[in-house]
Amino acid sequence: MRIPTFRRPSEAGSVLATTMVITFVIGATLASFLLLTQHQTFANSRSQSWNQSIAVAEAGVEDALQMINKYSYDSQKLLDWSTGASLSQDQWTSYGPDAYYTVRLLGNDNRAYYIVIITNRIPAAPTITAYGFLRYDYEYQRIPVATAAAGTTSGGFQSRYLRRVVQVDTRRDALWSLAMLADRQIDFKGNRIATDSFNSADPNASYWAPGATYGVYDAAKRNDKGDVASNYDIIDSVNLGIADIMGHVSTGPGGTISIGPNGSAGSEAWVSSGSTGIQPGYSSDDMNVRLNDVALPEAMWSALPDAGKKGVVINGVTYRHVISSSGDYKASTLSGSVYVQSGVNARVWLTDSVSLTGKDEIRINPTAQRLTVYMGGSQFKLGGNGVANETGNAAAFLYFGLPTNTEIVFGGNAAFTGAIYANHADFTLGGGGNNSYDFVGASVTRTVKMNGHFNFHYDENLANIGPSRGFIPTSWAER
């Protein structure tokens, strides 16, 4: 016989209550876990957006750098980026004295954008301020039922924008910031080779004649920025021999410097005191400068004036080519001496090799502005009296070697005042006899070999008024 059993009401209630408590605890745990997961998701979203927003700001910096370097291929037009027509072409707007801005959306969903401002109060050193904005989801937001009934979902995410600000200062990257730069080897084989520096714009670092516009080299006021550098990364990238280098010596990563028993490199005090070897702190192997090819400017080139074999006599010297007015001129070669008259700013494109010998010279009037030579021929040989730049300003004679220019040779009595940029040319200086010859200015070439007696005086003013490769950042800071 089956005997029925009965539970007391109190026991059934206890089981129900226990079940409810357990269910509540589990539900609360799950809810807390879901809430924690949601907050973690929002936190991750914000963290990722925070990191990404700096990239948005940096995109603005890149945009601004591209703008200020719009004409970096042409040193004479470098600062023209801030003209009204140039700004409008790239959707930039002027909003005050020497200040410009633009706004760029990244993508089509308005999730990221930047505002970037260029302040150009110092034309040679624009300041860039970039604001990067990135949207992120920070809170779940329930949408009212009425909105949902209209066809929208019943829930969604609320968003806001994160902002990061980056400020970058820039400066002109001077084409001639060193006394001598070569892409490959530098070899000083001659005797009495020396480098130092002066500043033709500073009376305290040069000699100024009465009424002069620029100063000239004065050994009593010399500086020690006669730096020599090579991009090369091999043994003996720079062979100083027994030269006296008042300045730093650098090679490419892993390159080495050799110096003879009587050679000296370092500060003015180090070299002048007769110390030999390289002064501690005056050598490095971190040189890595990109040497861009020279591009021939677009211009209406006229025939270079040619007076024929009879020439034109000026101050007792016969000149075959006399440039009396500013302009752009073209010739296959130079058939004799060249004279640049007062006030002239001329560019000359030479298509074939040039050899100046005997008493030939290139003479620049003391009040001329500038002669710029674009050398397309394979060889430029300068002998005779060299370049007599009577302005005293190295920037008044600029030599640019096109990629087809592979050799520059200085010999004889070839004194020189000017600046050379020919990244495909091997540069040989071979003055003979017991005399020392002066090279005033700076050079950038493929290689350098000195066999003669040359004093290389770097004009520091070239870094201020000479051409540049464009603008480069000097500082980066998040504000």
C-alpha cells in the first residue's frame, strides 16, 4: 500500500525563497559582468581613439609641412607658398596677419578631422599647430519609444570627440649649412690644407672696408665652423691627411676618419695651439643628408651676350661675355672671361663642358646682385684667375651642377668666392707651387679630392641668406 507524504508549507516557501535569492544573485552577477564589459568596451574605445587622435593631428602636421614646402624645388620661390593664389589652390585660408588654416575631413563618416594652423610671423621659421579630432562612443543611450516607432532602433551609442593638439616649430634647411659636404669620399692629400669659417654679415666675424655691404675673411676674426662631412659609410670615408680643420668632422653610420700624424681637427683653440689628432667631441658617424638632384628652372632663356674675340675691355681686362642686365641666359660654353655688371641678377645655363684657362676669369662687380650658373656639361674646369666675386658675399655666385655634370676641377691660381652644389660631380682642387689659394664659401659634391694648398673659409652667412632645401621640423610638442 502506498502511503502519501505531505510537505509542510514552510519548507516549500523556503525552497522558493532560496531559488529566488540564487536567481537574483546570478542575475545581479551577470548584470554586473555585462555592465563591467560595457564600461570596459567604452574604456577601450576611448583609449584607442585617444591613441588614434594623435595620428590625426600628425596628419595635419604633414599637410602643413607639405604646404610650406610647396616650392622647395626652387630656392628663389621657397617663401611664395603664403601668397593668396597659392593658398587658395590648396584650400587654405588666411585669417590674420601671417596666419593661415585649413580643415580636412578624413573619410566620409565625419569620424575624424583636423584643423591645422600655420603661423608665419618669422618667414624663415613657420610654426605649425595641428588639432586632431576623433569621435568615440562613450555611453549607451536608450532612444525613446516614439523614435523607435518611427523606424529607429530602440537603443544606440552616444558619441563625443577627443582632441589632441601638436605644435611643431620649423626652420629652413640651408643648402650650405656646412663648409664641405660630400656624398662619397673626401680625401685631403695636399699640404697646408685648412678649413675655418667667418661671417660676411657680421663685422665681429669679418673685415669690413669703409662703405662695404659685406665683410671679407679676416684670420684675426675667424670662427671654427669649417665643418667637413661625408655621407659615406666605409673605412676612411674622410681622409684628413695633415690638414688643419677648425670644425667638426662627420661620416655616415659606420664610416671612419683617418688623420695623419700632424693633422688636427677641433676648435679654434685646439688647432691654433698646435694640438694634433681630433679633439674629443668633434667627430661623429651620424651624417645622413639626402642630396636631391638639381632641376633646371623653367625660364625663357636668351642667348648669352658674346662680344666676340675682340671682346670688351673693362678696367684693363678683356671680357668675352659682359652681362649688363638681369635675365636668364643660355650658352653651350664660355669662350672667355665673364663680367657681371652692377645691379645685375642673372642666371646662365651652360649645356656643354667649360674650361677657363690662362687669364680667364669670372668677375662680379662689387654692387652686382648675383650670378647663378646651371652647369649641364660634364666638366667645369676653372683655372686662370678663378671667380673674382668682388661683392664679398659668397651667395652672389652660385654654381648648380645638373645631374649630367660629373666633374669640377680647380687648378692654377683659381681663387674662388661662391657656393657649389653638384651632387653628381667629383670635385678636385689642385693648386700648384708654394702659394696657398683661398676657397671662400661652401661646397656640396659627390666626392672631394684636394691635392694643392687650399684654405677653405666657410661663409656662415650662406646658411641665412643662401638657398635651402625647404623647411624641416626643429621641435615637436603636444599641447
